[in-house]
Amino acid sequence: MCQFKRLLMSLACSSFLLISTSAFSQDDPDAEFGVDEDDTEYTFDTDAMYALPNWYTIGDGLRFSSRTNDYSMRITGYIQPYYELFWGTDTLGNSYRENRYRISRARIKMSGESKKLKMSYRISFDLSRNNSEGDRNTLIDEENNFLWDAYITYRPFRYTRVSLGQKAPRTNYREFFMTSNTLQMVERSRITSLFSVFRDMGLFVDRRDKVYRDLYIKSYLEITTGEGQNAFENYGGLKYGGRLDIFPFGLFKGGEFNGVDMLREWKPKLVVGGAYSINKGMSNRNGNFRQVPDRFLYTDIEGNELLPDYEKFVADFLLKYRGFVVLGAYVKTQASVPSGITDDEATVRGRLNLGEIWNIQAGYLFRGDWSVDARYEKINDLIELDNTGAIIPESETFLDAGIYNRPEYYTFGLTKYMQKYAMKIQASITYNSVETKTGGDARIYSGANPSGGSDIDVAIPDEWTYRMVFSLAF
């Protein structure tokens, strides 16, 4: 009898929440698009979709729905305590080590859907007000790092969605679409901090088409401010971009928006994609307003605003098969500096992240939910050398600014998954190389002079990085 009363109370609470909340949920991608949506935590417990709030399963969040299932709402989140250790030896023989502890992410997401109105929404926040995607020398505006997603989606046709608001652009590379608690490695590759736009405001349109049998195509078009996350002022023009993804062997059973092959695809599943974007009037390094320094504004001789154009090219692929996963990406950026800008071209280009990066990573998920993974990354800036081997000043870019001063990374990772993606412990070790086009140790810092006197320039050594994160989704 007591259990029956508790059940009635639970039903009453659920009804009250539904009446007091105008809830639409993020569209059900499994039902409509056949894939997992980005930035969503999955434990693949299908029973949880119909569970009452007091029948909670870890990692699936709280779900509420009307009796007819026309309206639904979901609240999810995850936290990630994080530890980093950096160590190495400089050219003077001085050893150093640096520790860093933090809450990498503490995200809460609310999403909802109205099937009758064909509308959905998503709002997400990061309570840590932190950032773990960038280099440790990259400064983040913490006041601008609270609100992440805030958009409304309308579905005019079954396989077409139109979204308005702030969300992650599809013109980033593929790993960026994967929610952080499902990543294959502890962190995303350096592509994220160098060239990815975390969030942007504007209009987003995406569509899925079945071409022939198992051949599918997904297309994305975007028109955004190009200013980045929580930027409420627009400088220059707008940003225009698009992406095209091809699935030659059918859609992924476990989705292309999570890192490992958790569902162990029985047949090989592959997606090959490409993206392009152009920001007509770039006012920061890579389109992220949230990174400091915030703005670089230029004018012509009459004082009128005049900014460079910034283009990005992306090519990537993802392959999953029976626990194996391979992810590869190539990203290149370039800029066009108007001749009328009063600042010299070298200064303007030096403030932009210009260059290219290669990333390849692979891994295998064992039956016991242990994953072993490896990654290689290579960053090429746009440095050009003259006949004597000296750097041409106009070609100097971000690698010489001391922000991303190591162009080559080798990473090995080990992960233990518990309750699928709901809980996991990940560790990785990375070797960072300073090999440059000039063949020397071009990255330097000011160090103590062993003979006394003023500080001297010391070559930055190759560095080792150990990372560990515990992830818990709720």
C-alpha cells in the first residue's frame, strides 16, 4: 500500500512539473534522423526513456513527458574533475614540473520537444566557468563562459531542421561535435583550441537525405555573426559556412557523435565530410570572442572600420567497426588582408590563427569496457623562409606568439568505462615536440642566467604532459 501511495505521489509531481513548464525537448534524433545528437550523454538504456523521475538510471538524466507523449522535457549534466602534470628539461639542464588541478567541466543541460508544434529547444550552462580545450597559456574570459547553448529548433519537414540562437557550428572538425563525456581521449586535439569556434549565434539549417540503399548524405548551412560565444556585438560582416557528410555504408548504430564504438558496429560504418566557412571581417584570433585578448579592430585612413576576411577548410572522417574506431582530420585557415588597413599586414596576420593541422587517432574498446587509444597531431604554421633561411616577417603566425609553441604531439590514452558513458576514468600521456622548419629550438623563454646577472633567453624543451579526468554524468 505504501508503495502504491509513493507511486501516486510521483505521478502527481510529474504532472505538476509538466503543467508548470512549457517544455519542448531536443528532437529525438534516433526516431527522426537515425543518429545520436551532439552534446548529449548516452548510456543506451532504452527503458529510461519511459521512466518516472523516481526510477532514475545514472547518466540518463530526468525525463518528463505528457500522457500522450506529445510534450517532453529532459534535464541532464555531467562533472569532470581534472588533473594535469607537465614536466621537462630546458637547454641549461634545469628540470621543471607544473601541476594543475581544476573542475574541467560542470555542465547542466535542459532540452524539450513539442511533437505537435514540431519545435524543440536546448539551454545549457557550464557552472565551472572553465575551459579545458585550449592550451594552458590561452586566457579565457570567465565572465563570458557561463551560457553555452541557447536555441530553438523548428522542423518544417521530417528530415529538415531550422535552428535559431547560439549553438556549436558544424563548420568545426568532427571531434568537436562529440560531447565531452564521450570523447575517445582525455581532451580533444589541438584543432579545437587553434581553429574551432565553440559557439556562435545565428541561423542553422541541417537536412538528411537517403540517396540509395545504405547511402546517406547530411548537409548543413549556417549564417552567423562570426563573433563567437556570448558575443552580443557584431564587428565586420557575417560568417557563412556549410558542411557535407557522406555515409556510404549506412548510418551509425551508436551514432557518429561519440568517440568510441560502444555499441560495436556489426558492419563497418564510415562518414567522410568536408566543411568550409568564411568570416567577412574577423575581429579576433579564430572567431572565439571568449578568448583573451578579445578584439583586434582596424580602420582605413578615414577611420572607417576595415577588417580582414578569415577562411577555414575542413576535411575529416570517422570509421567504426566491432570496437575499433579511427578518426582523422585536416584543417587549414587563411586570411585576406585589405590593402586599405592602416596597420601593416604582418601585424594583422600575426594576430590571427593561420596555418594547418593534421590529426589522426585510433583505438579499440575491449569487451570489459577498457579502451586503448593513440593520437598524432602535427601543426604547420604559415612561416615562409627567405634564401638565407631567415623567417619572412610577414609570414609570422601563432606559433611564434608563444601561445601554441609546440607543433607536434604524440598521445597514448587508457580509459575505463563504467555504466557506458555515465562514468569513466581516463588517463593519457603526451609527448610535445618543438621541431621547427628552421631545424632549431625556435621557441624560447626568459630564464635565469647560471652565471648571474640579468635573465637570458633559454630554449623551450620538449615537454611531457600527463592528464587524468574522472567523468560522471547524471
